[in-house]
Amino acid sequence: MTILCLNCGSSSAKYRVYDWDKKNTLATGIVERVTVGGSFCLHEVPGKEPLRIEHDCKDHKEAIKLIVDTLTHKEYGVIEDMSSISAVGHRVVHGGEKFAKSVIINPEVLQTFRDLSDLAPLHNPPNILGIEAAQEVMPNIPHMAIMDTAWHQTMSDYVYTYALPYEWYEKYGVRRYGFHGTSFLYVAKRAAVLLGKDPFDCNIVACHIGNGVSTNAIKKGVSYDTSMGLTPLEGMVMGTRAGDHDPAIGFYMMGKEQKTAKEMDSILNKKSGVLGITGKYTDRRDIEEAAEKGDKRAHLALDIEAYRIKKYIGAYNFALGKIDAIVFTAGVGEKSPIIRGRALSNLEHLGIEVDEEKNIAAMTRNSESDITGAKSKVKVFVIPTDEERVFIEDVAALYEGKYDIHTNFTYRFQNPEYVNTLRAFAFAKECQKKPKLWNVMAKAAKKAFLDEAKKDKELKNLVDKMPK
């Protein structure tokens, strides 16, 4: 079975092709600048140099056609023709209350996504365009939807209900939904492996920190509370989103600067967050560099973001009663020791302590790191997320008729012996330049990695060259 995963944004279309039977990623890539002109495709095949293909895509249909042509190309393609593809998985940000798990897309499902577009105006419309385009280009292949919100459908009504007129919920579905669910599902299951525990016996606070940022309180293996709300605007300080703030500020500034509701929505979503504070940066690496050079607003942005993370960790610590682990994931969570360190500083009274040396060393997207301090009662992990892996497994199970909600379903990556081979090879090479990574690799992940090296001669050769 060969699976194609698609993640369509407003001006992009990411893809991944996976051979389910051989457990191999055949290709990954992204078409950028869709609808805006100057489109191009970055196509990567394991073991080969990345390829850039210039091709203008006026809409998502053209982008999907470009992906199909690239995948089936005689010279750099990875499949003979599209009949090799068994099923297609699509990312959909907002599934509302109707979906608690991934589904096969039919006209009714697609209409539900359209009806929910008001709740996710920046995300659902391009997701839908991608589905419609892919169905037109590949009409005889089953298409499945994997939703960010599905993971959070286990939240209780007293957690997701806002203290607003109740009829707003009844009429318009105004409630907390939460996002980044596919990422949280993956890291929650992997954290349980690293803890050596049943996933439904684990209390975890997971921090997904990228351009978008949210935290998730995971109680007994299911989502209990999360920082994002009706939309992705609520909660943490983000790249361009304001996160938590007094809602009256919007009305106040609309009066002061004669802004329309649409303009204010744009400011809160696209011109706030760390960009609003610094005035020019969203990439935390740029902010950290500027702060080091004495930029006071950059320093302030780091302090504000880390403090907000700390507040949510503290709140969720008490909401859960006891936590087994704190997990950092996504681009910033995986690669910013500064933000991790500041967020977890001075929490020894909660039994949380970070090993500073390990925290500094843990800067990789290729392995799972343990940065727990020697006296810490709570484990602290850095787990690179793999949302596409969840896509692949959900699609395969739906195709085979074996899929169910995650409380009744076991993923392959929950096996203690599971290894992402692409990341394993990259990690072995990375360790040759950064040997300290080997010392921070989580114990369970290290065992699986070494066992995999015993079965793969090429990986073993790389491991033998690693300085330890």
C-alpha cells in the first residue's frame, strides 16, 4: 500500500509519499507560492539531492497536478503512475464537534468542513481547496481527513464551555476546540514509550511551540484541557498571534484608531505575538540573536513568551494533580534551549528541574531527548513531532477497515522498538558533528536506535563512526 499525504495551506501544498508495506518514505516535498505567482516545488527523495522545479500554479488544482507530475516523472519520480497510490490523507484544521477521529471523506463530510470555515477562516478554506483539487485529479482513490481538533474531543463540558451566553454555543458552536491535536497525539504516545508506561496511565503537559503555539494538559492519556480555543488565537504568545489578552483591548483600539472588525482580526492574528513586541521578528532564532546583542524588545519578547509557557505549565500541573512528564515539541520547542530553560526555571518546588547542560545540547529534530535534571521528580523530554506519521497510520487503518478512536487503537509508533529510519540515519550523521546529542538521547529511544543498527548494515557503519 502506497499512501499520499497532503497538507494544503493558503499558498502552499506539502506532500509525503509512504510505502506502508516496506515502511519507507519514498518522497517528501512542498509546492510554495500557490496562487501568488513564482510557484515552485521542492522535491526530496531519500539519498538524493533535493530538486527545485519552477512551475507557476494559479490555484491548488495546478499545485496538485504538479505534485502528481513530479511523483510520476520518469527521471526523478518515485512511482510509475498514480494507480500506485492506494489512498490520500488530508490535513483539516477544524472538524468542530462532529469528528473525534479521522474519517473517509464523502460529500457530507466535505460539506461539514465548509460549514466550519467561519471558525477557521485562515485554515479550512485552503484545506478544502486541496481536497477538492486532489479529488478532481485523483477521482478513483479514497480520500481521508485527519483533523487537528479531533484529539481534543475528550475535554469535559466545564473545560470547553465559555462563560458567555449559552445560546451562542447552542446556535453557533462557540466553545473551546483546541488545535495541534495530531502533534499532541504523537508526542503523548511517544512520551509514554519513553516513560515505559501505559499511555492511559500518563499525565503529561505537552508544549507545541512553533510559529503557532499551544499547550495541552493530557490526563490518563487523553486531552483534558488546551490553551487554544474557538480559534487558534487564544492562549500562548505566538509568532504573530496575540494569545491571551483582555478582549476589551480590541474594542478600545478600534475606537482609538478607527479600525474595522476585519482589520482588528488581522492585527491580532498577523501583527501581534513576538512580531508585535519586537516590531520585526517572528523567528525565535533571530530574536535570541538580537537579544544577545542588546535589543531590549527582543529580550522582552523572550521573557514574555517563556513566562506565558511557565504559567500554563503551572496551571496544568494543578489541574492534572500530578504530572509524569513535560514535553517540548515543534520547531521552537525542539530547538530553543533558551525558551525551554526560561520556561522551566525555578520550578523545583513542583518537582521540575532541567539539566542545563543537556538542555543546551538538545537541539535536534532527529531524536528524542531527555533533559531531566538529576533531582527532578517530573521527566522533561524534547520529542520531535511527526504529524505526517499519524496521517499515514490513520489512512492505512481506514483503508484496511481497522481504524478506531485512539483510545481503542494502537499506532505502530507506540511500539518500544519503533524507529523512524530517516531520522535515525540523519541522527547518526548529526552526532558526528555534535557528539553531545548521543548523551541526551532518551534511554528507550537509544535502545531502539541501537537495535535497529544491528539489523541495518548501513546504519551500523554510521553508528560505528559516531564519537561517543
